[in-house]
Amino acid sequence: EQSTTTTTATTTVIKKESNSNKEGNDDDSRTSISSSFQHESTTPTSSISSNSKSTQHYAAEQYRVSAQSSMDQAKRAKEKSEVILNQCTKVLYEAQKDYDRIMLAMVGTSTDHHDTFQQITDADQGETEDPLLIQTLTDHAGPVTALTSVDETRFLSCSQDETIKLWSSASHDSGSSNSSSEEEKDRDQNKEHHCSCIDTYKDQPSTIQSINTIGNGMFVCPDTDKQKQGIALWEVASGEPLDWFPGHAEPVLAIAGIDKKSFVSSSKDYTIRLWTLESSATSLFIGHGGPVGALSPVFGRQFISGSTDSTVKLWDLSTGLCVRTFRGHVDAVLAVKSFGKFHFLSGSADQKIKLFDLLSGRCIRTFSGHGSSITSLAAINDYKFLSASTDKTIKLWNSTTGECLHTYRGHTEPINSIIYMGHGKFASSSNDGTIKMWKIPSQ
């Protein structure tokens, strides 16, 4: 009986413990469920936020990569189109040369394109001297390579005869003329335009190809001292040298004044240098792929350069950097000239003249008509300009219509330089050793 009682008590304890364990398990289960619910309700929100940021970052990176890829493709397409354009231009140039050869064969056996057609034109016109020719100056004993204006009545010329000459318009009082005939009146009026040599600077290098005035009464020209390439600064009034600027490794081909105290020079060494009269220091401009033979200042602190690499470059004097490269010519660029405020002209050995927009880089118009290389350009006003060529002619152009208004003939050898003197007249120099003064038609 006692054993039975003990067994019963033991069973009761075991049941209580079992119930207790069951209740504990239920509590643990509820805790686990609650904890699991909490985990499921909080973790996904944080995960979504993190995934969202990652997705946005990935999308941004993909957009950046895509944009960069598009820019690279556009750059390659532009370079390819420029190559194709240059190839097409060269093909057209060759086609034009073939056409010229065919025309020459039809006209006669002459091998000189210009001479053949000039003879035909002169025969048609029935004249050998241009009616707009004012005067021929014959003081130089060799080819006259360059001209530059000093003021409205004076200009300088340099020649392979190793001299530089200063010229001035003769002063005549035609207001009191009592000439009775119209012919005498015209002759008296023309005397006002006549020039004479008033000074000669001797012992100059025979290789001078450029000369330019700078400051008040000074000019600069290439010079060689003990086999070193440099630039000489001269005083116009005294004819005495004032300074010498060494620096280029090869002969100097072009010089252009920037202001009264500085100028730029270019050379066969592919470089351009900026010089100041107050300091011996020089700034170097590098970028062309060939000799640089043409320079011209433009608006602001900028200038343009033309090279045998067939390009024109716009440079910033403050930074020394190339701002823009102008393409379009298929041969050496031999002449450049500022035209208006935001345009310039370029002349090339491809026989073409181009009018460019400085701001957009666009070629506005191409002028064709010369039979050989363009060597010099001169602006008259905002819509007229002159071009000189090795075909021995000078042409007057209307930049708005592209029309050639007049062709000046008279030189017997290639023309090297032209300058506009104002008051409806200009001067030209040639390998024939002469300088000619011309009138510009008023219309």
C-alpha cells in the first residue's frame, strides 16, 4: 500500500514536470515565432533600401559608361569624316588638274596653264597693260620678296638684292592746276599717287622673306648672325639696327606685329615664337606638322598661323595653346589674313582661297580662279579683298557673292606680296624685281 502511494506521487510529479516542460516549450515556441516574425518584418526593409541604392549606383555607372562610349564613337566618327572629307577634296583637286590638262590640250601645246589662258584673255581684250596700273618702281636689282606699310604714305620693301627700301608718295599740289585738257588733268591727278624711294638700308640678308612694322617708327625682319637664326629690330628714321632676337633653329619665314611692343615669328623649324621689346624672354607655340610660313593677328590676344601641313591654327597668346585647327585646304597654306572682326582668309598652294568663321570654325566660302599658288592676301573692307599668286596675277574679290571683280595683269614673274595702302590703291611686289602701284575700282 505504501508502494502504491509512492508510485502515484511519482506519476503526479512526472505529469507536472511534463506540463511544465510543455508550457515552457510553448513559450519558447511563441518566443521563436515572435522573434522570427520580427526578423522577417525588419530585415527585408533594410535589404530593399540597400538593394535600391546599389541598383541606382549600377544604373548611374552604366549610364556613364554608355555616355563615354557614345562620346568615343562620335569622336571616331568625326575623325573618320574628316579623313573622308580630305580624301574627297584631294580627289576633286586631282580631277580639277586633269580637267585643266584636257583644256590645255584643246587650246594648244603650251604647258603653262596661266600663260595659255592669259594669252587668250589678253587677245580677247586687245590690251597688254592693265588700265588700273598707276606706276612701276624698278629701283631694286633683284626679286622683291615682301612689303609692309609704315603709314598711309610710306611703305617698306625687301629684296634678294640685299637691301630694304623705304618708299613714299610724292606730294603734289594739283588744286591750282590750270590744265585745259582732260588728259592733263588726269595726269596731274595720277601724280598724287606716285611713289619714290627715300631711303635704302643696305647689307641685308638676301634670304629675307618677311618684314613687318612694329611700334612707333620701327620694323622687324629676319636676320642671321654668325650662322644663328634671329630677327633684327630697326629704326625707320635712322636706318640703324636697335636689337637682335635669337631663338629659331631654322630660317624665319613670317613675322606679324601684335601690338606696339610685341610680335610673333614663325620658322621652318615648325614653331612660332612670341617676342616683346621690353624683355629677351620668348614664348614658344608648338603644334604644326610642317614649316609655318604665314601669320596674322586677329581679335583679342589671338593670332592665326598657316603651315605646309595644310592647316590654319588659332592661338591664344595668354595661354600659349592652340584654340582651334581649321582644315579644308589640300596643300600648303601660304597666306592668312584677318578679315573683319570674326573671320579670316587663307590662301594655299592648292590654288584656292577660303573664308573661315573664327568662332565656329566653319568654312563660309571658297574662291577659285587663280592658276597657281596663292602667295599673299590683303583686305580692303568688310566685303572686298585682294589675292596675289605665282600665276603672275592679282584678283579683286567680292566676299559676299564670291565674284572676281577684276584681274590685274602686268608682272612678268610670280607675285610675292601685296599691301593695301588706303585711298583706293595698293602695291604689289614680284620676282621680276619690280613694285607696282594699282588703283581699285570704286564700284
